[in-house]
Amino acid sequence: MSDGVISQDEIDALLSNVPMDGLNSSGQVSGGPSVSIDTATLTKFAEDTKDPLVENLKQMTGAEVSVGSATAESANRDQFLAKLPEMVIAVTADFSNGLKGDHIYVIGTDFAQKLVGLINKEENAALDDMALSVINETLSTHTNDEITALDKTGKLPGLACNPAESINVPKAMVRIPQNQFALFSFPLTVDGQAFTLWEAVSGDAAGGIATALGGGAQAAAPAGGGALSSEDMAAMAGLAGGMPGMGGAAPMGGGMAMGGAPMGGGMAMGGMPNMGMGGMAMGGMPAMGMGGMAMGGMTGTPPNVQSLQFPNLMGNVAPGDSGNIGLIMDVNMEMTVELGRTKKPIKEILGFGEGTIIELDKLAGEPVDILVNHKPIAKGEVVVIDENFGVRITEILSPQERVSELR
């Protein structure tokens, strides 16, 4: 949680009871490999693409536009939210080919109104659907400039992004990339007013961009875990060689030499009497049984060992987990019934008038989509209740389908 407000990702994770994109069941980011982001290479890339951004804005707005030093930094969700105003326009244009990962732009609503007002030649522009389409087109040109610059490297052939989609939401509702990600900042001055355009790229995609540009990023090993490196093994071998009574390791047939004595299937410690330990021999001490444990053969099953049980990700919520969802029972969520969608160029939208027919992407009689906070959860059919429209649920999306929409 950030700023005392539960995030969309946290709501989604609680509702599905499934850790998503690094979120564990407590709503915190889980441990795992972090990515070292090459901010120097990405900053140079931002500097190289800021001039085309300014030229595009000048052409679209007809106003004087300038830009300061563009930067790229490694950031997380909380650091990004601290920079944002309370209400923002978030434009999602995730990578669809060549790279995989999140790619979003975020601007303040004052910046959005300024752009729309200049482009549409109107004062105090309302941030309605048409205004959001204008924002989509404006920022899509910058995406195209970035893709063109990366195409020239020859290392990301066919790079593409999904069509831009904008939403006007509180900053806590923005779908921000998980864990560390690359955050580009473009300080712009438009018609004498200062604004900032932020661009967030998920860590893996940012690493791919940096690598294509001649830089790179490496995955850092999780703290306290992972396999021993060759340097670690060499250091341990050197340490063992200097310990009293341990003259170093010698080749053996399934055993270990200590004090320089080779052993075949057992363990010898120089000068000690034999000790029998269910298959473990040490010199000449009397035998000592250890519950069927064999060292130098290591047979049998150690006591108190249980097989690893993996949870069923698609199962029902256990009774003990119901406390989590109880925390958000009073949270209001926006429910939408979507009849269909289509995309039109701005010039065609501006030509709409009374009587214009807009063809949608759904067939007549096809179920409509029911969304909660813009996430599909069910399908249904439209009904009329008294004088109001309603929707009768005909199908609940499967857990697999709902989880796939959360990613």
C-alpha cells in the first residue's frame, strides 16, 4: 500500500488470492532476482529522442515547446508515486513484439488539458473520451520515434507496442511496473508552462533496450541464496586445506580423505580408532549405530523430512485466508458493461455528427463484457428493467481467464 490507499494490483491480488507479478499474499513485493538497470545508456537514449518529441508537440499544438535534460533512473512503485500529482492520465502501450513488458506514460491532468486545449483549439478542455484519444495519438508519435531509433540498432527487429490506451485515474490506480523499473523523465515547457512527461518501462524490457544500444543489465542474485560460485568453492577448499587434521581432499571411491588417508566408501580421520556409524568408518573405535544412516553411501531416508507441497494457484480461497478480503469489503469499485469497441482516427472522430453510425467489434446478439475496474470478470446479456437498462450475467470467467487478465 502507498499513501494510505490500496493499489489496483493489491486489490487484484487479494480478490484472486494469487500472488501476481511479484506480489505475495501479504500484498508486498516478494523477494527474487532484481535487475541492475543501465541508467547511463538509457539516459543517453532519452536525450537522443527528446528533440523529436518536442518537434511533434510543436506541430500538433502550434505552440512554443522546449525540453530540459531528459533522464532515466531506476525506480520502484513508491518512488514513482511520490513524484506524481493526485490525478493523472496514464497511457498504456505495452510491448507486443521484440520485447516483453510494461510500457506506460503518465502525465498530470493539467498537462493533458493544456495539450488537448491547444490541439483542439478550445479553452478548459474536458478530459472526456475524445480528449483521451487525442492524448493517445500524441504520445503514440513518441513511441514510434523510439521504435524507429531502436530499429536502427538492428538488434530488435520487428519491435512493436500495443495501441495506446488512456485512463484518467487517481495515481494509486495506475498500473505501475512491479519491482525495479526504468523511469524516464522529460521536463517540458509548453506555451510558457512547465510540465513533466514520465515514461515507465519494466526492468526486463529496459534491459533489452540498453543491450540493443550497446549497454546492458545483469540479474543480481537474491540475498542469502543461490549456488556457490567457483570462487567460493576455491576459497572453501583453501580454508579446508589449512585446518588442523585436514590435509586436503583426495580422490576416493565414494568417500572423503581427512588427514591424507584415502578411503573407499567411508570416512577416515587420521589416527583415530575405527568408529562404525551405520556404514561410516573412522579408524578403529567401537561401532556406533545411527538409525540406518550411512555416510560414504548415504542410504535411507533422513528423519523428519517432508515432501514439498505446492499450493494450487487456481483453487478456492481457504477459510483461513478470508481475513485478507475482509479488509477491502467496503471499497467501492467501478463496474462497467461494455457493448463493444472500435478505433477511429482523430480526423474521422472530429467528423462525427448526429446520425453517424459507429460499427463496433461485436456481433449482434453476442454477450457483452462485464468489467470491474476495467478488468473483465463475466459476460452477460442486456435486459430492460422498468425504464432502465440492466445486464443478466450468463457466464463467469474462469479463474484462469481472470488471472491472465491481471498480468
